[in-house]
Amino acid sequence: METFQKTTLIFTVIGAINWGLIGFFDFNLVESLFGVESILPKIVYAIVGICGLINIGIFFNRFECKEK
């Protein structure tokens, strides 16, 4: 399970870096790598979004375990 958590965290960090680049420099790394009209950026965005939701669940799961 730890490998799965690390993998989802890596994808979430990649998404955060991309959003930082968009916010600071108006540069979308995902679209520049895969193209604007391609289906690949949408797939990457979907994977990052799913990983972010999984990380929310992991966060609350760890929080509940530490309270006990």
C-alpha cells in the first residue's frame, strides 16, 4: 500500500507543479509536452485529479489512526 500512496502523491505533486507554472508564468507544462488538442493532457489531468482525491482519503485515514 505504501508504494500506491507514494505513486499517487507523485502525481499530485506533478499537478501542483503544473498549476504553479500556470499561476506564475502562464505556462502549461502538460499541454506543452502533449499538445493542446491531444487527448493525452485530459488523461493526465484525470489521473492527477483521481490521485488528489485518493490522497484526501489517505490523509483522513492517517489522521484517524493517529488519534487512537
